[in-house]
Amino acid sequence: MLKRPFLIACFLSLTACQTTQDAVQADASDQQTHIKPTQIQTQTDVIKAQPFPTAPIHEEDIWQRIRQQISFAPSSHPRVIRRVNWYLQHPNYMDTISQRAGPLLYYIVTEIEKRGLPIELALMPLIETDFDMQAYSHKHASGLWQLTPLIAKHYGIEINPWYDGRQDLIDSTRVALDFLTYLHKRFDGNWYHAVAAYNTGEGRVLRAIENNRKAGKSTDFFALQLPRQTRHYVPKLIAATQLLKQKLMPFPAIANTPAITTVSLPAATILDRDPQWSMLAELNTGYARFPALLGGPNRLIIPVDKAQQFQAYAKNLPTMPSNQWQTYTVRRGDSLSVIAANYELSVRQLKSFNQLRSDTIRIGQQLVLPVLADQHYTYTVKSGDSLWRIAKQFNVSVNKLKQWNALSSSTLQIGKELTLFLTAP
């Protein structure tokens, strides 16, 4: 019974020793926390001054590898304390997080270290999506790092009917870290401002800073007038780092070894339906119509312990299995662009499938096209329907329904047509 108050007392004493006086006024909602904050810390100079530690490669647990590198200063601000309390009141939460993060976290941490970025960024997928690679938001953001289509495409991510790189671990991590690096420079090295801008947009943060500057107020993150979600976004990240750094609650161990690797594939590969490879869909959520690996980077993420087995399997895998490709006969009025649009392909893909060197086709010519699924089904939304109910009816996931139909919200309109790609039972 005494363990949690003792941990909180230790937490407050540690943070109070490292804070400096600031005249920032906490908003009304911050006063409701049952742990009173001590001094509010001025974050900016502390973050700029502290170098990022060298990676402790000897650690056996990836969480401890992160813990040893944490450089953000702790805070006793009410928003941080309230989030710490929330974590402590949900002790099983980190069990779920560790289970989801297990295959992903080593890769993310390694990519952050390669760039010399603060290790705290490895916890952003926890704050964004609870390490859910298929998460969607009402703001049209998607994937582990909640990238919007605009940001994703600006940094070179492919988004098409077959593949959404925002839901791919490798593509999305690259773009998220590119974007965060840009924001860090944009905000003169202040990571809290950069992380806030990642959440709400750089324009809002810049305006908030300028408004405070004109009013003679502090430009510390906690002093800025930002949307409510953003005001609590950075404190969530700080709270998670403090929980780990100060060992306020257990983080179930994840081995500090590579969990995944990649294998290169020929263009236009469709896996067969061997059940032993069905689990690969969970690591390759960027491919909207798995096992059709089309429209993406021609690689597959696989568990390290399956690498040799898959390499042997892939050697004998036809690029175009006959039962998953169909023949199309060119008709009068057809063109590559018309056929490609009808089958939700690009002209480049269509030419690649058929080894065409030009855009010229002739009537009667045979083309090969991928089979969309065992059944390509259109469902019309009725009164009382929900994504959950439709997903249950067709034995698919809600996330797949959203991905197939580019839905960023769970709200459906009566009469809306949804596309489903169903496999044979």
C-alpha cells in the first residue's frame, strides 16, 4: 500500500532538485491533479545544453538501452504529474505496449541513434498510437508515427491503392525522423517546441511563440497557448521518459537484439497462401492487399528467426503465381492508362507486370493483371451499420476496412459504398 506514494514522493524530490523558477501560470485543468507540482521547470536551455549519451550496447533489455540515454530534464509540471499518475494507475498498460513494441523497438532505437537524435523520440509511437502500425486519426493521419498524407508525400512516401508507406515500419520511421530533424532546426534546437509542432503543425507553435514574445511572456513550452491536445502531448512524452528513467513502474523486458530483417523481392510479387507466412501481414501492414506485394518498395519485413527459411521459400516462389493473376484481352478503346485505372494500378506497374517497353497495345493482345482478391466485394452502408459490425460480418479487421477505403474516421454515412477484398475460407 505504501509503494506508490513512496514512488511519487521520490519522483517529486528528484524533479524538484532539477527545476528552476518560472512564472508560467498553469491552466485551470492542470490544478485538478491530486499531486501538487513544485517549481515549474524552464525546459529550453536545459535541453540545448545536454549532449546525448553514447548508446549502451551492453544492455540486454531495449528499454534499459533507452533509459541509459535519456537526456530530457524531468519536470514536476501538473500536466506531467497527472500523466505519471495515469500510468501508475494502469500498471498493465506497459505489458500491452511491450508486446506491440517487441518486433519494432530495436529498429526504431537504432535508427534514432544513427542520426544522433534524442532517444526520447523512440517513445513517440507510444504517445501517438500505443505502437499500433495501422492506427488512423480523424485528422487523416495514419500509421505508427501518425503521418498525414501531405507530410508523407512531401518526404517521398508512396501512397496508392496497393501500398501506404505510412503504415510501413521502415518508410514511416524514416519520414518521421526526417520531419522531426527539420522541426528541430526550425525551432532553433528546442525539442519540446519541435515535438509540439509535430503534433499540431509548425505554424501554430510559431504563432504561439511570437504572441508570447510580443507580450513579454516566457516562450517556454508550458507557457504557450496551444490546442488542448498539444498542451498535453509533450507532457505525455516527458512523463513516459520519467517513468522509465526513475524506474517508477516496470517496463516488461524486450531483448536488445534485432527482431526483424528485410528481404528483397522481385517487382510484382504475390505470396501464396501458405499459413506459415500469414503472420508476415502483421509486420507488413503497408501492403493493403497482403499477400499481394504490389505498389511498394519490393521488400518484405520478416522475423530474424525466419530469414533463412523464407529465403529458401522465396527462391522457388514464382513472381506471378497463376492462381493469383488473371488474363485480360485488350478491347477497342483501351489504353494502358484506362486499363490501369480500372484495376487500381499505375501505368508503370502495368508495364512492369507485362514487360512492356512502350505504351502501345493492340486489340486482342493478352495482358496479365493481379487478382484483387478471391472476392472483390462492394458493400453499401445501411442504417445501424458501423465499421465494427461490418468488419465482424465479413471477418476482417476495422483497420483493414479503413485502409482499403482510405477512411480516417469511424463515422459512416448511409449509402456509402465500401470496398472489401475477401479471401476464400
